[in-house]
Amino acid sequence: MYDSHAHVISDDLAAFPAMDAADPAVAARLRDPFTAERLLREMDGAGVGKALLVQRGQIYGFDNRYILAAAGASGGRLKAVCGVDAADPGCGAAVRRLREEGAAGVRLMARLGERSFGWLDGEHAGGFWRAAVDCALPVCVHFFGWNREEGLERLESLLDRHPVAHLVIDHLTNAPIQSATECGIDAPVRRISERGSVALKFTAIPLNDLAERGIDAGRVLDAYLALFGADRLLWGSDVTQSRGGYEDLAASGRAAVAGFPADIRERLLQANVARIYGL
């Protein structure tokens, strides 16, 4: 089992300072930081072999030094997926630099409450997308409920212009899942599924929500499997962002796919993330 979506926080505030340590939510995380070393120990206990470290933007913004350092010190068990500000004129150079520094992928995400799409396809974003194609880096995109529908439509146009090898969307696109049969597969999801380069992560964000409402996660995933196929879905824990200890998050991922054949379980829980990110 490999984790496609783990967040870590350093306990060395001098070397890796938080962007806004005075923010109450950030301060709470810093009081008990979930370090890369702790992640590795908990992975061992949960039977997880490798993981992607996804930049914790709320803590570090676009300063990716901690996850790059942690990945470099992990003996190959961890790799970094770095956050990039595609609204910055230097975003293309940033992608190239991160690749040289060992990044396994790059990620785009709006700031909380941000209503524009400068972070995705604004004036300077072309530099990001061109560099990602040139560097053959997987691109991860996070959508919120308020921007997912328009964002998915914009993403189609971006992929026409910038055919990245792999495009991974977090948290089943954060689609509104009403039931096991009304599972967030709307027209934008159907259209984006037609792009063979696009994969989705299923993480604790949808899995926790489904468990709380008594909705069978296996039935929901079965609908996404029918659309995307078994090679384009990836499990991720979302540890530190989502509720639950690491062992419980891993168990939730296993339970969600327990009803599938062994070869499909292996792809969803390990092989797909290993192939896409070189884990």
C-alpha cells in the first residue's frame, strides 16, 4: 500500500518557519507537528510502504523546502509533490528548479476564498504548464466546492494546449456526493474522464464524509471505476488535514476497496501512484 496524499509539518521552526505562525489554526498544528519521521513510523505500523508528501500550503505557502528535504532523507520511501504559484511570473522557472531539486510532481490550488482562476490559467500560468510538460512532471490540481465546476471546464482547455503526461485531481474533485447512486459524477466529471491522462485521488475527505452519512464507499468508487477505469484512481490518506489517526486512515482506504478483485485493489492502493509518480 502506497499513500498518494500525506501532509507533514516540521518540528524545526527555525529551519522551516511557518508562513503565519500567529494564525490560530496554524499554531494548533505547530504545537503537535506531524513530522516526516513520525509519518514513516506510522506508515510502518499501518503497513504502508511509501508515500507522497503533498505541500501543506496553509503552513508553508509555496516554500517547499521541508518536503523536499524530508523526501531526500527518506531513503526513497517518500517523494515530494510541491506547491507552485502559477499566478507568479516566475512559475515556469520554479517548476524547473523544483524538478532539479527532486520534486516528483507539482500541485496547483486556489487560496481559501479565492474566486478568480489566476492560480490555474491566469496571465502567467502558461509558464507553469509549459514547464510541467517539458519536465514530464505529473500535475496535481485541487478544487473546492465553489470552483470545481468551472475549474474542471477550464482544465479541459488547458489540457488541449498543454498535454501533460499525468493530471491528478484531489478528493474525487470534491464533488457533492448525495448517495451511493448520486455520487458526484456530473457532466464536468464525465467530460474530464474522457482524457486518458486524468486520474482521481480518493482520500479521507470523501471517505470520512461517506462513513459519517452511512454511504457505502465501495459503491461510490465502483461508479468512478466504471468511468475512469482501474488505472486512474489512487488512494491517499490526507493525514493531518483530515480527521483520524494514520492507521485508521489506511484502514479506511483498504475497506473502501475491499469488495474489488485483488488486482484492482492492488492498482488503486499502490500500483497507480507508483507508476504515475515513480514511487
